[in-house]
Amino acid sequence: MTNPKESALQEPRRLACSRCGTEFGCELSGNCWCAEETARLPMPIEGQDCLCQECLRKAAAEAARSPDGAQA
């Protein structure tokens, strides 16, 4: 079991965007920048991770334009 005080002090985890490789931080506490985004896409497929803010917005726009709304 994790100590909540220790968890609260953790640095954001560093990720590299699955599409463009841009590095960004992810707040595991749920205060991540992506929580503020209006785009909602399926979770990343196996072997991939999150997208940076720019790529998430582009993927959402692509999904909105596709006839079936699927992620490109």
C-alpha cells in the first residue's frame, strides 16, 4: 500500500508522445493537463502511451472528421 503523503510529493511522470516524441509531464494525481481537454479518445493501444497536447487535439479533429468517428 502506498503512503498518500509520499504519493502527493511525487514528480510528474515524464512521457514521450506516441506520435511525435515530444516529452511532457503527466500528473498521476489526476491533475494532468489532459483532464482539462474536451477531446475524449479511446485509451492508447498496447505498446503506446499518451499523446502530447498538440497531437491529442489533432487526433480529436481527425476523429471528428472521419465518417465513423474512429481514431486515426
